[in-house]
Amino acid sequence: MPEWPLTEASPREETLWADLWSKPQAVMWAELGQDLEVALFCRTLAEAERPDARADIKKMIRGYLDSLGLSVSGMLRNRWKIAPAAEVAALEARDEPAPRRRSARDRLKVVPSGEGA
């Protein structure tokens, strides 16, 4: 997990940051250098969770969900697929030893355009 790139994080932002960087999509965020975008999403989401949050803040959240591949439409737009847990378990259950420990990267696949979701 990268260092928090913004001014001091609130406890809620820190929790969101750690949770987001544990997701399979984090592999691509790191590769694409999206640390700042993820941090801005954390900050905006923490603000949107407040009872008095403005409607435009909530709309921004939808945009971040899509651009970061955290929504179904965002996953499709980015052409990302996450292997089902059963598929990952089947690979791990093989008798042959795994060459390395399974990671989020192993579950994330970029699908060439033209292939189904």
C-alpha cells in the first residue's frame, strides 16, 4: 500500500485507504500510478458519508467508482475481470506446488476489447 499522498488523513480516510488497497483492483492502480485518485476518492467518500453531504459530492463518488473499476460498469469499461473465488481455489487445490503465493494480481485480468464480460 502506498503512502497517503494528501494532507493529513482522517481516521475514516485511513480506514478507506487500507481497505481499497487490499482490493484486486489495487494492482492496476499501482501500475497506472493512481495513488492520488484513490486518495481523492477516499476523501470524497468520507465527505459523502456525512448526513449533510451535498448531492454533487455523491455524484462524484459514482464517477470515482467507475474510473477506479470499483463498479460493474467501471470493471467493464476498464476491461478488467476478477477471477471467481472458486476458480482461484481450484488453482490452489492442484497437487503441484504454486510457484508463488496467490495475490490480488493473480485474480485481476485485463480483457482484450471484443471479448465478453
